[in-house]
Amino acid sequence: MSNEKTTPNLEADEAAVSQPSIPRDDDGPATFTREQEARVVRKLDWNLMSLFFVLYMLAYLDRGNIGNARIAGMATELQLDSDRYSWLLNMFSIAYVVFEFGVLLWKIFPPHIVGAIVVFGWGLIATVQSGTHSWGGMMALRFLLGAFEACYGPGIIYLLSFFYLRHEVGFRCGIFASAAPLASTFSGALAYGITSGHSRLANWRLLFLVEGLPTILMATIAFFFIPDSAEKARFLTADEKDIVRSRAVRQVGTNSSARIGGFKLKELAPVLVDLKAWMCGLMYFCGNVTYSSLPVFLPTILQDMGYTAINAQGLSAPPSFSAFLFALITTWIADKTQQRCLVLFVTSAVGGVGYIILATVDTVGVRYFATFLASAGVFSTIPNILGLTLNNQGSDTRRGMSIVLINLVGQCGPFLGNNIFPTRQGPRYVEGMSICAAFMFFSAILAIAQRLLLMWENSKLDRKYGAVSNDRGRAELKGVALENYGPNFRYVL
């Protein structure tokens, strides 16, 4: 960490952005066609997003399979009552909050090293859970699992802002975060297959073993295939690296390699007094109350609707898959329209309606349909909040600190979410469903309030600097440091 490190001149180093085969304007970085840039973005997607997606799917599988293990025999063998089980979930969340500043490690150290260590760490802990023989031992392992995973999920979201522009990053947050509901889908299907067998090893232990080992193997892939910057990506040609250099200059005024290696201490404190960041944090808290509880309690909720434990595992998959699709669709719309707050209002409202139905209706078929609404709303709200957060901070350090802040606030949500479905409330869980509905509707209100605040902030910037052109494409092709604070910076609504 360095307090002396300064951002290079916004003019940027000529050698970093010029090259022979891509033309360059005299007054700006290298120029290129939209088709050339789109080709580079597609290569980033295929090589980066596919890897990050798979790793996060494994991460969510390893943290969420405790819900499947619970009804597969772990509760009986470890003598878990409702309170003890809730503490296992809380312990993960406590570590997740405590180690949240690990997000900044991705800017201080080479990302491929950080990624490999983090992936290996949580994979090892997830696998060792299969050998636990006491509640205390499982508590310790859940804490360590939370510590390693706290550095991965939020850290990758931050890292995406180094590779993608502000009108691209929301959808990539959606791709990344959609791995969570997809992991829930496979968690139900995989748990169904594992726990329906008769092995010498207890089914719940086999579940942890089978789902933890692949993560350890992926640590090697992370080491060799996570690039430290777009310029160092081995899958890009020389001309394509010139394009990503130029994109970085347009984004923050320097080449992408210069953005890794330290951060500015003086830019951390302003985030702590930024109302916009705190409002995102509150929305994140609301989302995490439901986001944390739904995957781990959904099999239990379905079981209490009258389904057998095995069928409950399988039936938890379709709602999660609908959430996977909804997360991709909504973040794509938000990127295209640049209307993130309105999209957040819709996703939060959809989730709230789902929970209202679950709290008020007795019919099993209708309640099962409501799990689709709840899952779709909850799992699509989270990535849209992340895109909004990254868009509305004007430096790399502030973007990183804003991710830390919303997680410090938001990851307190699971402390509530993990305790609102005690077994004594079954089979309806009216209180828990009502609490989740209230928080989703509160998130919808916050989204509208955030939009009004951002409109007001933009009007102040317009009065100070003059209105900016609505032709986003033309402005971004010729601008420099457009995503850092300056005359051309405007907040994304």
C-alpha cells in the first residue's frame, strides 16, 4: 500500500497508447472502430468472465451447500438445533465482514497471485468440512471459509472495473453474480444425486467432499489464467492490447498496468461520508437479508410444504435457474439504458411480491410459484446494486472503497436473514417471509430515492461545467479519464 503513489498525467504516455496498425488522433488516445473494440470485449468475456463465473459458482456452491447437508443428515449427526444451525451461518457472515478489506488486495498485489491463494484457501476449507465431528469444529471452518470467500466475490467485482467501461460493467456484474443462483440450481440437483445414494460415508460428508475438491483443482487455473491487467492478457494480440490501453486512457487517463500496485489513502475517507455510497450499502443490506437466507432455507421451506427431503432438493433447482436468467436480463437492460435505479426498483418489487405471496397464501402450487418470483427478484437485485456502486465513484481507489463499504453494511444483512426462519415457524414461516418482503420493498424505495439524489448531483455538475453530450459513443471514443471526476463525469442514474 502506498500513500505516495499518484495517478499518472491524464495526457497519458504516448508510447503506451500508440501503435502502427490502429490509427490515432493527434489530440487523444489511439482510435479504432466499434467492431474492433467489440471483438476485444468479446475476448475478455470468453476468457475472463467464464473463469470468474465458474469460480464464483464453486464459491457459492461451497458456502450454500450447508443447507442441503442439513437435511441430508448433518443436523442429526452434529446435534444441530435451529439456533446452532443459525450460528453456523452467522459465523460465515462475521468472517465475511471482518475480512472485507481484502478487496483492496486485488489492487495492491498481482491479481493472479491473490486469486490463486484465495481459491485454494476456500477450496481446502470447504473440503475439510467433510471430516468435521462437532459443532465447534464446523464453526471454526465456517469462519475460515467466510474469510477466504470475502476476498473473492467482492474482489472480482472490483477487478471487473479495471477491464470494462462503465456502460459495460453492470452486465458483467450480472454474469458474475448469476453464478450464485446457478450454483443453487446445481446444488439442489447434485445434492439430490449424492444424498439419494447409500455410501459407507455419510451422505452429507460426501456432499462436502464432492463439491469441495474441484475448487482446490481450480486454484492452479486461477494462477495461470487470471491476468494482472488487460495489457498482460495472453489471449490478446498486440493490436488488441493497444485497444485495451486506449480504453484505459479513456476510462481513467492511464494505461491499465499502472492501475495495479497501490492505492491513495486520502481517497478512502471521502467514501465514508458519501451519501450515495451509504444508500447503495443500505440497498445491499436489504438484498442480503433475503439473498443469504433463501438458498440455505429453500430446501427446508419446500420440505415443509409437504415434499420429501429428496424431492425438496430437486424442486429448489427451477426457481434458482429462473433467478439466473433474470439476473442476466436485468443487468443487460440496465447497461443498455443506463437506468440502473429504475431496474433496481423493478427487481426489488418483484422479490417483495414473491415474499408477500409466500406469507399470505396456503396453496402449495401458488407458494411454489412465489419462490420463482422471490428468487428472481433477490438474485437480480444484488448485481444491479454492484453496477450502480461502481458507476458512481470517480477513481479506482474510491471504487474499491465503495465496494468495501457496501459489503461492510450489506453483509450485516445475513445476521438477520440467517435467523428469521426458525423451525418453530414452519411450515408457513409467515414472520420470516414478511420480514423479507418488507426489506425488498424498502430496497425499491431506496432505489427511487437514490435516483433522485443522482439527478440532483448531475444538475449541479451541469451548472458548474455545462451540459455534456448525449452521444455517449462519440464522447467515449475521444474523451480521456471519463470515469474519473472531472468536467465530463456524470453519475449514472
